[in-house]
Amino acid sequence: MQQPREPELNFTQVKKDLNLIDLVLHLGYQHNRAKSGPSLDKGKFHVFDYRGNPNLDQVIIYKANSGDYLYFSRADDRDKGSVIDFLKYRVENPRIDGIVASAGKGIWASVIDNAKRFLNLPEQQRQASPILQASIEPVKRGDQYVPDFLLKTTPLTDKRYLLSRGLSEETLSNSCFAGRILNHIHEGLSKDGHSYKFVNTAFPQLYKDKIVGLEIKANGFKGQAADSLNSSALWISNSGAKTHTLIVSESAIDSLSHFQLKQPNNTMYASTSGNLTDNKVAEIKRLVENQNLRTVKLAFDNNLEGHIFDTRLIAGLAHESTPMRIERNLPGLLTISIYSDQEKYFANLHQLARNYNQRITEGYYQVAGREPATSNTLTSELIIAAKQAENSYHFHVPKRLETLAFFNQALVTAYPMTARLELDKSRANDWNDQLKQNSKANTLAPLMRQQIQRRGPKL
């Protein structure tokens, strides 16, 4: 006898029968009570961490006026919507146990299969949450989720740390940085039970125009606020209608120092908080394209890591017709792969590399005498170009400041970029060091002139 056919399940039924809160609890998400509103019975946004760890996955769930439960993620703007969207995103981006793609089926069929698996569970195996659901009030217009770390910030009034770094009141009060520098209040109890309070300096980190983290600094301390999602985020200054240039540095302190030293017009700043991930490169590219910026200045530190950051960002901002990337990052060597169907670009860069190699070789001969050009000492200093396949090229670049500085400049000269790229290096290790050196020189110069005047002219 033929078995009765299981009724078809559609999206309308899934939204009606599959409660998002029950689903996430069943999958192993834990309700973070401390971060879910002032109290359990008064809070419109509720945070759920996968297996209690927000770094594994985190969703914020709220109730719409319709009564439906919706969610979003601070880590990715695409990760939001209904229970259908929750399932779809995790089928497409596997990150948790319990949601998987169905073999041989498309994305929407996989969503339905995952929904069926939960709906077919015996009632006693489901994680019902009637008390929690009843405690969540519908979100009204104007309500917004505020990360816990922002509740501990205040407008910038305590400037002692920034002033100690050589920054001026004039710089800190410039409209370019209004609201982009905060104070962060850290309070607690010491081991002996005494209360303490620190007022630190905080730089908001933004991802797609939303604050998702804080870089916190004080004398002898630097770190990230708890629950900061900074792997894709940037500190960004304000911009205006006439802004046409972006200057990218490793820290907000360096950006402020650069501004104080150079006073550029129609310019905005971005900093990477000390590291440059692929996600941050993508966010810089989005910023350049969305704001139609014509020029990007790479103002990373003047050290080996800063020059490698230059290479990484140049590759990320290459024109879509000539994609490039760092293929390998070995202890003494970078390998950059470039694709282009325009042979002239490769020929230009190859010629620039040959000219550099010739100059290095001649300098080597002047010091070491005429050795064979195959000397390991010499060849380890040269840029090697190779054609990997049709329209695909590799450049092997030694990790030396001089070599990377040359190659990065040659790269932006030979290949088209998303915007005009300029390399802007400080004379010191970074822009704040240069600011302090300039301040010291400006302080000493009048004293030296006074000493000369007191001594009188030499006879």
C-alpha cells in the first residue's frame, strides 16, 4: 500500500510554525541575559551567543510590530531577517552544527529540509521558551540596538592621553574628528575591595557605517573593548561634500598626527587599528567606491610590516581588470600574483624590476667585486618575475624595506588602480613619532639660537 505523501511545506508555514527563538536555543545558542536589555522583563533586543561564545556566532533577536521574531548580526549586514533568512544564511555559510545543505538540492530546498527537521521533532525534544518570548516587547520606530561597550562611552572631555602624544587642542577640536574620539569609562573593584575608575581614550570602529567596536588606549595600555567586532572594521574620520582623498594609516593616533603635520584639505582618514585583514581591505575599497574618492594615500608605518601593508592594500585596490593578490608570505619573500590580458602592463612592471635589479647588481659589484651573478647573496636581493600561465604572472619580492618600497611604487605606476594611489611615508617609524620629533626640534631650535647669541660671533 502506498504511503501517504507528506504535505508540502512552504515559507509561509515555516514562518508561522517555526519560532526563531526556539530554533536558536535548540541549535545551541545561549541567551546572553547580561547584554539583553536592562533586565529580562524589559528589553527589546536579545543577544544569543552560539555555545556561549560570540566569536563562534552571535545573533540579536527582536520582535516586530507584526509579532514576528526577526534577527540581525553585528558582524555582517547581510545576515538579518526572518527565520527563513537565518536558515538560508547558515546553509550558504556553514558555521554551526545542525544546519546543513541537502545533498543534490538547491538552497531553498535545503532551507525547507532544515525547517522540517526541527518541526518533525517530538515536542519534548524542542527547546520551548514561552517565558522569554513573552518578555520581549515589540520594537518601535527609533529603537536601536546599542552594544554594551558604547554604554560606557562619553564625549571626549579628558584629553590628557592625546595631549601627551603631542596632539594639539586645535587638532582634537577640528570638525574632521568630531564624534570620532570618545572617552571610555572603566570601573571596577580591586582585589582588596576598593573601587576604581579609569577614563581612557576610545576610537570607534565602523563597519558599513555602523559602530561595531572600540579601540581603547591609555598610557601603558591599548586594547579592544569586550565584544568588539574589529576584524572588518575601520576607524574613520568625518568627510564632507568636497572630500576627494582618503589617507589610510595603522592607528587613529597616526591619522591625527598626520593631520597636525600636513593640514590637508578635502581629506578624510581611516585607520586599521594595527592590522590589515582581507575584510578591512574590502571595507576600504567599499569606502573608496561609495564616496567616489579620487585619491588614496597609503600612510602605513615606515617599517617592514608597514611596507607589506602597502602591498596588501595596493593588491586590494587594483582595478577589476587586473586582479592581484599576495600569493605567499614567506619569512624573507613575498610572492604577488597578477592576472591581466594586457601584456603591456606586465612588460612595464617587468622593465621597472629589471632596472632595479641592474642598480642593485652594480652596487653589489662595487662592494664585493665582480663575482658571478648567480651568487646566492646577490640573487636573494633581486625581484624575480615569472609567467605562470596565459595572462597570469608572479613577482617574487625580497622582504627588504628598499625593495618593497620600490616594488610598491612600481606596481601603482605600471598597473591601473581603483583610484589614484600614493605612498606617503613618515621620516620616523610612524607619524606620531615624526610629530614628536618635529615638536622636539621646534622646542630646541630657539634654545640653540639663544646660546649662539650669548656666545657672540666667532672671530
